[in-house]
Amino acid sequence: MNSLRNVIDMLDDYPDTTIIFGENAFQQFEVLMYDLKPQKLMLVTGGNSIRRHSGLQHFYQAFDYLGTMIHDYSGVEPEPGTDTVMKMIAEFEAFQPDAVVAMGGGSVMDAAKAAWLIYQSRNSLQEHFGVNRWSQAHPGETLKRLICFPTTSGTGSEVTPYSNIVDHVAGVKKLIVETAAIPEYAFVCPELTLTMPEKVIRATACDALAHLIEGFINIGQDGNHPGVNEWALAGIRLIVENLPERLAFPKRRAPAEALALAATLGGMVIRYKSTGLPHLCSFSWFGQVEHGIAVAMLLPAAWRYYLASSEVAARTMELREIFPGDNPAEIIVAYRDFLTRCGVPRALKDIPDFPVSLLEKTAASAAENRMKLELAPHPVPLEQSHEILMRLLQETWSDGC
């Protein structure tokens, strides 16, 4: 078992983002600002809770004597839409910042990534949906990148190339994957997560746990980074050992620190090993159920489908010390039982007002994402995708395991 210090040291192995973790995050941010000396800085936040947090005072202290002009952009909503991104770009155009800090949950960081990318590239938002659309068209070129302070422990967006944006016209989330938009610095200060309500603690931790497990069992991408499976195992263990205490005692610092660390590890994992069918199927569920709850509930059915691969079955057995079981199926049951102990509904039908009609829409729209189907740990043949996805969705509707 890794000590917490050893797990924190894993952050140094991540090549894409400089990660500063722990109590001295704001002090290190102050040092960075004295080095960079930005003339104009945009601070992007979500709701009003961060405005009352002492962490924001520490943030402003970093600019004492620097003379930096700071412009606040607040009010980024959960699961931000294209309209929000466009409004943010207009603010960038008016203020013309030379640095951007995103302080918030995954929604804040995702929206800021998209807006900062589009502001610099001068391309349209639609031109960026997809994989490395800008990087492939501009080989060898770089853009300025975000500085992130995550205030929740879930998405890992502070270290990933991903930006999920809701297209309200199409009625679905769309994804920007752009390595040029990976944040340059992530200041992970667990203190900032202590104000999360129980519902948010649960949903964000479930999102991080899904990232870690989906990455760990994605055996086809093991070669993308030598440390990625070690990161995943460490993060899974941290969540299983600390989430129940975090829910019971939300102001305790030790479990908050553990979950903040696990969430960043989850982001590191999905940077190099893509998520699979649970994340694919959840894209059209915004507004119906929290994203983290959705992917955590979808995972058992997808995982059982993956077991058709003997390599996935063998990899699953490596989790038996965390989720006890004598075979892969029992390990999945143990995972689902852990979710139940943490207050996650066992079946979609148990979620108030979740429409069963959404299952058909999900299977139809998810089947259009050929790349996700092909990259699943056990690939989904395109011609069978609707049938297979409907089966997994119906299993999740009726019983989570």
C-alpha cells in the first residue's frame, strides 16, 4: 500500500501540467505570479460560494505590489453550454488578458479551457469539437494555457485536454479534446473543497472513481504512459478508503485531501487512457442526473460486457484487494455494493423523473461515436452498437448489478 506522501510524489511524474498539491499551493502561486508578472489576468469562477471562501483572499494576496489588472468573470453554470463559452470569449476580447485562472469545479475549468482556446486560435467553437483539431492544423505551434485551482474533487479537468460543452440545440454534450489546451499549472488545494455539500462530494468522487477504473481496465492503452496504471490503482484505493468518511464528516481535512489527490490522479489517467462506454452513454443525460452518478451507475453493465476480453478479466482481478471477490463478476458486485453504501441509487428507475425514453435516444446517439466504440476495452462493433448499448442501458435501468 502506498503512503499518501508516495502518492503525492506520483504527481511529479505527470509531464503535461505542473501540479502543486497541498497547503502551500497559494504560496507557490504567489511565487509563480512574481515570475510571470502578468499585466492583465482574467479570473473565471462559478457560483457565489467561492466569493466567501478564504482561498480567494489568498489568491488576491499573490498580486500585492504587482500592479496586475484583474477582471472577474463569474457565474459559469454546471454543465456549461455554448452560449456561456461565447459570452466568456466576448469578455476576453474586451479585456485582452495575458493570463487566465480558472477557480472552480470541472464546469468552470472546461468552459475556461474552451474560451481561452478559441480566443487565441480565432477559430469558431464548432471547429474545435473533436480531437486535436487546432494542434493538427498547427504542428509545432503553442498557445498560452490555463492556470487552474479545482474546488471540487471529481473531473480532474485541471490536468486534462478535455472540455465538455453542452450544445443545447443538438441536446447533447460535445467534447473538445485538445492537447494545446491542457492547463499549464494546477494548484490543488484541498482546503478549497471543504465547502462542498454532501451531494456534490458524492457525485464528484463517483466521477473520479469512474475515471480511474475505466482507465485501469482499458488494457488496449497500457503503453501510453508507464505510470498510468499505478496512478489508477492508487486513486481507486484512496476513494474507497476515504469517501465514506468524507460523506460522514465533510469538514475533515484528511479525507478531503485524499479525494482531491484521487481526482487529480483520475485526470492524469484519462489523459493517457480514454474513458469508455459509461462516459459515452452519459453525454445526453445532462440535466437528468449528475454526471458522476451517471457514469458510476453505468459502469457495472459496461464492465460486464468488457469481461468478454480475457485481458480485461485478468486486469479486473488485480482489484480484488480493493473490491473483494473470487472472480471478475464478484469484483464488479463489490464495486456496486460500495456505491450503494455511499448513497448511490442501485438503478436508474430509482432516480426520480428519469425518463425511460432517454435510453433509446442514448443508444442511438452514442452509436454515432465510432471512435469511442472502437476504443472501448472490449470494442463494440458498429453494426451491433444499438443492440449492445440498449442491453447495457436496460441493465442499468432495472438493476445496477
